[in-house]
Amino acid sequence: MDETARLCHWHVPAAHFLESWSDARAHDGTASIVQPLIAPLYEQGGVRSAHELVASLAGESASAYELLRAQWSANSGKSGADFEAF
């Protein structure tokens, strides 16, 4: 706890970007899925990725993996085995 933390009313522990599911767009416009590269650093303490934080503020409760699967499935136009192959 430092002087800034003592004045804050909200503390949101963020997951490290290497331990989170996400997606990104490259400089040339190519979209891709970002897979976690390391195991979670802290299992306890309620750490959340940016996707999970925004979903929880919207009243949803899902993991970043589930949120990304749903988004990519909806935007790819594929479902079931076709989506898995995609």
C-alpha cells in the first residue's frame, strides 16, 4: 500500500498479458488470437484480464477464453466442427 493506493476506493488486480487469453490486430490488419504463454502467476486474489473486467462490468460472468470463443465464433460465421477446424 502506497500513498496512491491508500486514496483509491477500487483496487483491480490485473492479470499479466502473458497469462491471459486475448486477441490482437497486426499492423497489416491481420487479426489473431493470443494464447497464454505462462501459467497464472497468482491463482488467488481475483486477478482478471481486461476482457473479464469489461464483461463483469456489463453483468456477465465468463472467462476470457469463453468470451473470445464466443466472439470469434459469432464473427467467423462458422459453428461446430467447422469452427473447430477454423
